[in-house]
Amino acid sequence: MNDTKTALVTGANKGIGFAIAQGLGAIGYTVAVGARDDIKRKEAVERLRAAGIDAFGVALDVTSDDSVTAAVTAIEQTAGRLDVLVNNAGIAGRIDGGAQDPTTLDLDVVRTVLDTNVFGVVRVTNAMLPLLRRAPAPRIVNISSNMGSLTLQTGPILTAYASSKTMLNSLTTQYARQLSDTHIIVNACCPGYVATDFTGFNSPRTPDQGAAIAIHLATLPDDGPRGGFFDDDGVVPW
């Protein structure tokens, strides 16, 4: 087996996901660009390759069992194993008409947000575990948000989104506990409020800055922390 390390980043065609892919590629990882949109995925791969990064596209809709299964096959055929999984794909959900006000909460919006932000993470992680187990030092990084912190209670009231990140943080600890006697290290991180189309580019913080903590957790040493929630300043209170 070759020594090239491969990282899958979901939702990697833009924003923080693209910046994470770029950052991992710059330190020698082959990057699997997971994205639903064929054209945007192809453009992202071309941009990475133009920067000298070894990248390939993987059609991936995290809400689809069939799509995820096909993605596993594609990665196995191209790389043979997976060293890093970054679960970055996420949605905020619609907010019109009080859809994320808890007193008028639209449960269909909650279902839609959870399907990507929580169930999608489980779907992808569990499907990729056999490939991760083939790697000598596998890492899983879940991109969360401090809006999911019950301690901080930060940001606007977006009930579906914030609750999905609280659940993602809880899931992260469950995976870390279950995998505590393996080489697979699982953590969550908050990239901060970054200028992307997700935030209407309404922030001075760049995607590269937001990606830094994810790249750090993706490259932890074997004695690194497990089941934690981190940002640039260290541990985020839950």
C-alpha cells in the first residue's frame, strides 16, 4: 500500500470545506472533494490541482444512502483507504415565517436540517469506517458551531440549526467513546463566524482562518485529545 494519505472533505466545493481541502492538500494529503453538484465539484478539483494539490472529485449527497455507498466505492478504488474524514457538509435551514423560532418551529425544517447536519454525518462516518480502519492514524473531524453550545448560547435564535450542532457535539462524544480503544480519533470544532455564502460574507474572518482548527484536528498525534470540541482558542465549553 502506498504511503499517500487521503482525506475526504464533505461539502468541499466552497467556503470552509474548500479551505480545509486546500489546507490538507498543501501539507501533502490527496484530497477527495465530496460535493453534490457535479459542476461545482469539478471546478473545485481543478482549482486545487492548479494549486499543485492532488485532488479528485467524489459525487456525494450525504442525505442519500446510495450516494454515500457509491462514494465509498469511488474512494476505495482511487485510494484504497481513508486517513481523514472531515464532516463539513451542513445547512442552516430556512428561516422565513418564523421557521426557526422555537415558538413557531417548522418541524419539516428541523427534519431537513437534521438529515444533513446529523444523520448525514452518521451515514458518511459509518460507511467510511472500514476505509478509515485501514489507515495507520485515522482522524474524524466534525464541523460544528458554538451556536450548539448549551453553555455559550451564542448567535441568533436558529432552533433547528443550533439544536443540530448540539446533537452533533453529543454524537462526537459517542463515537469517541466507542472508538476509544482504536487508532481512530474523533473530535468536533467550531470554525468561527467566517465570510462565506453561508453567512452572506458578513465577517472579516476568512475561510482559511476558519479551516485552521479542522486541519489541526485532522493531523493530531496519536496521543491527541478525543471527543472534544475545539476552536482556535482551545476547548469550547459545551
